[in-house]
Amino acid sequence: MPREKPQQTLRRGWTTGACATAATKAALTALLTGRFPDPVEITLPKGERVSFALAREDRGADWAQVGIIKDAGDDPDVTHGAMVMAKVWLRPEGVTFAAGEGVGTVTKPGLPVPVGEPAINPVPRQMMTAVAAELGTGAEIEISIPGGAALAGKTWNPRLGIVGGLSILGTTGIVNPFSCAAWIASIHRGIDVARAIGLSHVAGCTGSTSEDAVRARFGLPLEAMLDMGDFAGGVLKYLRLHPVPRLTIGGGFGKMTKLAQGHMDLHSGRSQVDFTWLAERVAPSLRQEVLAANTAQHVLEMAGPALAEDVAVSALAEARKVLGDAPVVTDLMIVDRAGKVIAHAA
């Protein structure tokens, strides 16, 4: 009988937001001290300190620019190997952001940053602002990714109304490598551990924001937090056979909408929001606008909190279908981007 190959640990990588932050810190440091720090060290949102090697250094009379090569680890990320560049100017106070070559601009509502702004998401903005504050200066920061416009064609950006290039993304600064089998196996092991240590309540969340909200709401220990990510089916199918008395599911409105529509894999590359389904759940006067909407978040902004409650109830019903008659009391929370619970179905 052939022996099974031992599963290799997949190497993690860094988000475009982490690379942009490191490049910003190195460029600002060069303007303030005359020296480019190489490597440059930054603090990620969860407190981990990591270092980045500089791939490019440039200076002008009143500006500095640094490029860092993005390493996505073993994740099949379209931006792996791209150069993320930050060009900075010192300013007396405040931090402003601009989109350089290969970084997109937001043209439709429903995204985390307003229309007309560079497609630099809130957490990377916070990280770069924190770096400027750490160095005691204000700054104008222009982020660019040479070749980013071509790479953006391989992403959902054009459909989302992000024109001209890529988005600067990340909530933790870390890219965890994507492997369905490995991730689902880790979910199963998490459930096994929870059962072994006698936990009566576990939670499966789609990301760090919803995980923090659910954990705070119920005071759950770390061992109770299953790393569900996009794999709702991986949690529900295993719990059907290996039950824990209580399960809370948490996630953002878009992913919970996909669960409500019967999708068990919530990844954007493998399931999409059905806007016709959403249009059937809003006032008739809004239906055409919903059908033309850019994102599920855009629909929520139009329709208001009642739609979130409707989606939560439908998503919970779909989860319970998968659990079948397993003795698992289940509830579901929808959490907004600020970490506020906007709907709770039980």
C-alpha cells in the first residue's frame, strides 16, 4: 500500500498593505535621517513585528521612494512578485494618500473607501498613518505597483468599479496560503480539540473582524474559535457528524448573503452574490437599483438594517439544513466593517 506523503506546511506571505507600509516607513525614514533602513521593520495589526528587504531606493529634493517585492508565500496570489512602491513627501501634519501607477481608483459605492479615493483599504491606511505618527511627521503618500493595471484584469477589480489598477489590501498584513484540503483539515482539528477539552460553544467566522466581534460578545476562549474562513461547509458538515452543543457563525454581509443563497464555499472566486435574490427582498421601489448594484454592501447601504436581519435568518436556515438533526444549537451574526453586530438570528 503506498505511503501517504507527509503534508508540507505552506509558507505564509505578506499583503500589499504590509508591503506598502514597510515601503512608506523606509522612505519617510530616509527623508528624516538621510538613510534608507534595509531591512525595514514594521508592526502588523495583531502586534507581530516583521522585516522587509528593500528592492529599490530613490531620492529627490523633497521626496523619497522605496520599492518592496511582494512575497505571497505559497498562496497563488496574482500580485506575488510585484513591486509595491511608496513615494513620500513630508507634510507638517496629517496623512494623505494618492494612487500612483498600477493602483486603482474607486468609482462605485459599496466598497470600504469612498468613490474617488485611491483603492487603498482602511487597515493599510491605518498602518501607514501609524508609521508616520511613529516617526513624528505628517506625509503625502503615493502608492504604485508597476504593471498593476494589467494584473488588475485578473482580479474582480474591474467588475467592482476599481479602475486603473490593483487595490492595496489586508486586515492582518499576512497572506495565509490558500489550500482547501489543508484549511478544511485544520477546521476539523479545531472541532476535535474543542470536543476533547469539553467546550460547549464554538464559533466559525469568515475573518478577523467578525471573529473579534463574536468572541467579545460571548467571551469565548481562543480554542473555541474555528478558523472557518470561506469554508462554511467544512464547519457544518463536520459538526453534523461530530457535534458540539452550540455553534455561532459570524461574518460580513456579503459572505453571509452567499451563505443565505445556499453557497457553502464563500470564496469570491467560487461563489458570487445573486443580486436578483437580494432584489426580491427589498421594497419594490429599490429593486432596479439593487439589480444594478456594485456589491452586496452597496445593497445594504440602500436597503438598511432590515435586509441584514432577513439575510441572517435565511443564512441560519441554510446552515441548519446542512447540520440536519445534529444536536447543535446554532445562531448567526452579521458584523459590519467596523466590527459592529448589525444582525443576529437565533
